[in-house]
Amino acid sequence: MNAAAGKGRRSINLALQGGGAHGAFTWGVLDRVLEDDRLQIEAISGTSAGAMNAAVVADGIMEGGPEGARRCLRRFWKAVSDAGRSSPIQRNPVDVFMGNWSLDTSPSYLFFDLLGRLASPYELNPLNLNPLQDLIDETVDFARVRSCDRMKIFISATNVETGRVKVFDRKQLTADMVMASACLPFLFQAVEIDGVPYWDGGYMGNPVLFPFFNNCLSSDVVIVQLNPVMRKGAPRSAREILNRVNEITFNSSLLREFRAINFVSRLLDEGKLDPADYKHVLVHRIEGEDEIKPLGASSKLNAEWVFLQHLFEIGYRRADAWLEENFDHLGERATVDLPAMYQGET
């Protein structure tokens, strides 16, 4: 039984994927979860945009409880949009007129995309300027995040030297650690923490689930998934191929954890593991693949407020529908068929 069920509330752990501007979908999910007084967030694991959302939630919780977290999330994403106005990468006017959120036909996007394939960020940005770093510093009080005793936070980044995942927890969290979790190597120089270089956490954990197993009482893990697991057909253009490679790479670690969770659950059911040492992990998923998948990877750089609001509304609706259908299953059973997720075709 869920740890909070006896008190009329359900305790959950949230796993937030990265996805650039698509993280506004996660903002919508979080807004719906935070307004529901039947739910208690025990811990959040986040990568990239998911790491930013996690830090903002912890900051807001300390500022004013769930309502404070909702206000902070809105303030953060509005700041992202405001900062994006000065970006040279903007939608083509024809796309604006047609309601296409993609940047694929934007001359500035095409120019910088090509430039990023020819030169590294060390050559293109030797001063290592990153407006997102300034935005995080200005909008999140990390001293308050570190003092947040109402939920646990786990932020993942990839150690460039070892290729292994590094998990930073709330008690030590800094802006640099969040930026390390969001450091795409073709866009930004590696973020060094204590002399160790880090890249985006999505390469080795998007997001990591294992910190929940030994650090949390709740058995429910709700994954907010931004990266599609399946796309029909083979991509043809160079950009489409690279985008699909990135999606597969950024989902691979999550699918491996699904396999491990399912393996442990089978052994528990067969009586081959001691329940005192292992527990069933109940996996759930909130996603909007049918609406997010057609947007294209370039829209992850689209920070227009109207687009972020659009994604927020999708996330809020999906979370609301998921809770309507699955709330009673929390603490009782998983709502994701794990073998179907990681096995695929046979």
C-alpha cells in the first residue's frame, strides 16, 4: 500500500525527461499534480529541462507550498520565453502564419545548425556565454532548494571522462549542476564541477529511476515522457536521422531500467527475492506523443510564449485525464506494460 494512502493522500515519485522547450509540457503536468491535494510528491528525478523543472518546484514549495511551486513554474517559463525574444533563431514568418511550431525552415536555425556541425562550441563560443545560466541564477534560489525538506531531488548528468551517470541530490544542488544536466555537447562547452566535465544527463539517464528505490518510501514512479519511443518508418534527411538517433539514445537508459524493474518484480512474484530487501516498483507514464511527436526536434528551441502555453495546456490535459483514469491504481498496481515498452517487436 502507498505510504500516504492511509492519510487519504497518495505519495508519488516523479521522473522528468529532458526536451528543451518541450519541458513546458512537463510544466503543465506539474501544475495539474500540484493543484491536486490528493497527491504528495515525495521525490523528483530530472534531466535537462526536467532538472530545471525539478529545481523550480523545490524552490517554489519552500516559497509557498504547492501554490508557490505553481507560481514559480509559470514565472520560470515566462522568463525562458522573454529571454528567447533576443535569440537570432526564430520561426519563419510563413510558419507563423500557418501555425507551424517547427524551426526547420528558419534561415537562422538552418545556419546555426550547419555551423554547429562544422565547429565545436569551444570554437564558436570561446567565452562560454550561456544566457540560460543567467536565467537559472536569476529565477531559482538554490540556497532555498538545498534547504527544501519537503521532497527529495535527484539531478543526473553524464561524466564526460567515464561515460557514467552522476546523480546530484538536493542537499548539494547548485545552478552549475542543473546546467551540467542540460549541457548538449554540440551547443555548449562541458560544465566542470570539482574539476570533472559533464554533459547532458540524457545520455546515461533520461531520467534515472534507481535513486527512488533505496531513498523513497513510495512505490509509485510517474514518468513524464517527452521523447517518443517509437516512430514509424525510417528517417531520410540528415537532420531527421540525427534527431531519431538522439531520441533512441536518450530513451535507451530508461528502457534498460524498465527491464531491470520488470526482472526484479518477476523474481519477487516467484519468491526468489526477499521482500525485506526488494520491493515492487509501480511504473506509470504521462505522455503526449500524438501531439508532441509531429512538432519536430527543432521546435525544442522554440521559446515563444504562445508555444510554451500550448505545450503547458497539452501537459495539463494529459495529466488530468491520466489522474481521472489511474488515480485509484496508485499504490495498487502499475499502469505501464513494461515488457511492451522495452521488448518491442520480436
